[in-house]
Amino acid sequence: MIEMAVAMQRIRPLRIAAKRQREMMAIILQNEVEFAEWIDRDNLDTDGMDIPDDNADNNSQLPIMTVEQHLSSPWTNE
């Protein structure tokens, strides 16, 4: 039996919108339509692209607060 190595072509996205563990949300152009899809990092060609920084100021991060702050009432008696 002869084994054949199949070279997978890496996807070249227009840009990277987000990333998580081993995946990136890639903006891809197909048939003149842009769409976003989570793709494994190993399958993307991101050479020379700007990739969002994990430490960047991100609105999706949860605020850090103490238990007392969490349990306190936001309402005041007048």
C-alpha cells in the first residue's frame, strides 16, 4: 500500500476578529461575501497580519469585584 501525503492548503483570511485557545475568528471572503468563522490556528495563514492582543482592553471581560460588592444593594433608601 502506498501512502500519499496530502498537503492541506492553509486559509488566508482578510483579518482576524478574535481569538480563543487554539482557534481564531477569521473574516473570510468567499464569492464576494464576507463571513466570520472559528478556525483552528494551524489551518490559517496569518503571516504579516495584525492579530488582536489577549491583553488588550476588551469590553467582553468580566469586572473584578469583591463578594461584598457583588452582594451589596444598588438601591438606596431616601
